[in-house]
Amino acid sequence: MKHTFPKLDKLCGQISIDQLYARGKRFVAWPLRVTWMPAGDATQVLIWAPKSLFKHAVDRNHLRRLMREAYRLNKDILSESEGHYQIAFNYMDKEQQSYLTIEKAVRKALKKIAHEH
């Protein structure tokens, strides 16, 4: 599997995002809150760091970059299951965590999603 993160893998559109948060299942893989639901055609991901916790855009961008990289390198965990998903990773901690902590949380979340469906 290629370790890329093209536009097709990004969850876009207010209607899709609203449906994910309304119907999706939630769990916490600290420091991330993960919301997910099965999808029809492709696995899509939303990555979010809140402005209420990180006032400077550079801090939010850094966290999103770390989460994207962790997902990009570990998305093959989802290929073990046959389904496609819509997934939202929301950063919850008030402190910026290291890449290793975020990658561990992303890997844990992807394994849980793959085994639940």
C-alpha cells in the first residue's frame, strides 16, 4: 500500500461531517477523540485541532501535521478489514504531545476500528 494522503482520503463537505458526528461511534484514544462510521466507497479522514485549546494557528497546524503523518504511515491497518470508513480525529489534550504519543494513539484507534467492524 502506498503511504500517501491524497484529496480523496480527506473528508470534506459539511453534510458528510455533520452525518459523521450525528451517527458515528465515538471512543477516546488519548490524546485523541475518534468518531467513526462505516462508509460506502472510500475511507475518508477528518483531522481537527481546536482553536479553543490552541490560540496560535502555528500550534494547530503542527498538531494536524503530526496526526496526518501518523495516519498516512499507519493507514494500512485498515486494509485488514474489508470495509471503508469515515473517521474524525479530534485532538483533546491542552498540551502538545510528541509525535510518538500521537502515532501510538492513531495506531490504537485504527486497530480498534478495524476489529470492531
